[in-house]
Amino acid sequence: MCVAAGVVRGEYPGGTDAQEVIRAVPTPLHYRFVAGGEPLDDAAVVALPQLAESAARAGDVRALKRTASGPRAAPETRQGSDPHRGPDP
């Protein structure tokens, strides 16, 4: 898998969840088309998946902890990653 190999090569931070990155690539496209009813032009098809890669390179795509109430980001994955985001819940 290319994302896992990228972690080994240091292109993505350790702890990056390759499966979550792969899931995140089509999500903005799906949401825009299905939920938003907007057309998918060439610019969107190129730019939106790049959001997932940018998040992964920034260390924002980590494994999710499973809880009784469903998936939840592990507390150690978001701390200090973005000062504009505010404190972690």
C-alpha cells in the first residue's frame, strides 16, 4: 500500500493510518456530488483528494479508537496539531 510505504519512507508521520487516508480521499468528492448536489468539475476532482493527502502529511489522519458509542479520534493524535483549532475535546 502506497500510504504505508510513505510512512516507512518518512513522507507521512508515524502513526498515520493508511486505511483512513484511503477512505478520506473520495469522501469530499462523494459529499460534494451526493449530499451537495454539485457537479464534479476537473478542478474539484484534482483538488479535493489533495485535502486528504495534506491532512495525512500534517499528521491529522491517525487511527481511530473504537468506543462503545462509536469511533473517536485517539486523544494523542490531535494535541498541538493546529493552534487555530483550539483545545481538544
